[in-house]
Amino acid sequence: MTLKHFLTFLLLALLGISCVTGAQLWTEDTSEIIRVALMQDAEHVTLEVKDGYKIIDPPLGRVLMEGRRLALVPAQASRNGIRIGDYDFPLAHIRIEAAKEFTLIIHNRKRRFCGSLDLIRTPTGKLLAVNRLPLESYIRGVLYHEVSHRWPLEAIKAQAVATRTYALYHKYQNGQRNFDLTNDIYSQVYGGRTSERFRTNLAVERTEGEVLMYQGQLIPAYFHATCGGHTEDVTALWNHQPLPPLKGITCIYCQHSPHFHWKQKLDFKEIEAALRAAGFKIHSLEDIRVLDRNSSGRIKRLELMLAADQTVKISGKDFRQAVGPNRIKSNVYQIAINGQTVQFTGRGWGHGVGLCQWGAQKMAQRHYNYFEILQYYYPGTTIVRSIPSGRDATQRF
């Protein structure tokens, strides 16, 4: 190694750079690659690469084009394939591999990403943009969005292990799809290199390769902001086999969370409009009644009272999703009606399954380590450092 190369390596190490370097270009470890959908059904994708790139045909590995720079060029579906700038590629799937990183404009903001970018022409004539990158780099791009980088390091480390486990579980579940995860709240919020911070990267480094296992299997390590006093049984929300680590526990640590108590006022017309937009045939809403709750206190079913003595029964999960999970923050709430106004008074934020993030923060403040935090919220699990491979790791859950 020359002095120049040594100094470059040292600088990258000190800065905590997590993208692949030029010497590693186009040598992916596919056993640990995560595929994240950055944009779906996009009319166009605007991208930039500054430090060298190749455009390849993924199935064959054939290089279609290479160069030193792509300067904010638009990509879009064409009649016969995909067009980037002035170049047409008669393929439904191409891959752009960057020497260091690439930039996309998402929601009018530039964001930097490691790894490579797959552009896939959809049946509707639009584009699916998928970031392929190493697992550990992916986690670095997630943590800042899921927990505060100013929280105690043990809480961030607990989140890192949960995030890694969740990502691998879904990778093995979604092998036949074009992507493993999305970059939003319906998966894990992921912001790429732009979202990396020193302390969240440190948590990734200190837990590298660690995942949660139960009876030799990866678990779907769900997490949420604040449970409101009791986490939820995974079978109450999703089509899972009963899973003891996600059965739900009493949580005594999240009472300090700013989301522990919440209130929301909505009028009947707002609720009707939201439900109709979600596909429910609702008109002339007059009352909302709680039919039953589950063991964690969350609402299982509601009855909507309509004009002319008509009623509609709806699950608490579907009602919250339709009205808006940022308005109805959880399914732990009471209802009070005053005229045309509905007052929701509740506890917690999120679906409630698995790790309670604000509870983890308090546990870390009380000097619990991340092993103890994870054992508390996922009882019966073990932390394994080697990464399992293939569907065998998730086939039962």
C-alpha cells in the first residue's frame, strides 16, 4: 500500500465513511445486500453520479455504458425500455453502479446513497427505483429517522439490532419481489448517506452483524414510538403464527414520552371523508361505539352508527389507518362525542408491537444495556452475531 493509499484509507476510517470505495467498485457481497424501494411508480427519476459509474444489464452483468459523471440527468420509461438523458436502453431493468455514491432528488430534496441503483420499468410505463446496498450501510441510513442520535448509546444500539433483524427477516421473505423494503413508515424510514450521524454509525459498528433469534429463527423485530403502557400481541395486527417474544408485555418505562398521552378532535364529516377515501361506504355518521378491546387495552372493533339505523362494523386497525395514523396515534383511546365533534383521548404512538422506542430510551437512562433492553421487549430471544442465510431462518414465523 502506498503512502497516498494509506492516508486515504485512514481519512475514510476517521470520517466513518460507510460507502464502498473505488477499490471495491462492482464487487457486491450479495449475501448481505438489501434492496430498498426509493421511488415507486415514478414518472421520472433525477439522478447524479460524480465519481465514476457503470450502467449494466443486471442478469448478464454486461456493461452498457460507463463514465466519470452523470450530472443531474432525468431517467424515465421509454417505449422500448428506459431512457437516461439522451440514451435509450432497450431493457426493462438496468443497474447504475457508482464508484462512491449517487444522488437522487426525492420530494424536491437531494439525497445521497451508497451502493447501486436499479431502475425497473413497471407495467404502467413508470419507474421503480431500488437502492441495493450492504446491510450495515442500510442500517446507518435508518437509525437517525427512527431514534434520536442524541439518545443514550445503549438505546441506539438496541434499535440497531432490531433494525438489522427486521431488514433481514423481510429480505428472506421478499426474495421473489423486486425489493425487500420501502423507505417509509410502512417499512423502516431510510434516508441514505444523507441521514448518517456519528453516534448512530457508532451504534451500528458496535453491534455489527447482531440479530435477534427465537428458537433458531429470525423474528420480525417490529418497533414503534411509544406503547402507552403495554405492547401489543403481533397476532392482533398481522397474519402471524403466535410468537412468544411478540406476545406483548407491560411496559413501565415510556410514561415520560411526549406521545404517552394525546388528544385529537375530529368532526363527523372529516371521519366520513377519510373512511370513504379508504373504500368504506359511509354516509351520515352519527355515532362511534367501541365494541371490544384486546388484552393490551387496544380497540379491536368499532361500530359506526349511521342514519336510518344503519351500522357498519370496522376493526380498530382499519379505522386508525383510514382516518390517519398521525391523527389517531394508537388504538388505545376513549371516545367522547359532543354534537358533530368526536374527541379521541389516547395513549401511545404506533402499532405497539415489539420495541417501545421511548421505553428503551428511559431504560438506557437507567443504565440498562442494549442486551437487557432487547430481552425486556422481545422476551425469550437471543442475540446472535453471525447472520443466518436463506428462508430457513424465517420459515416458521
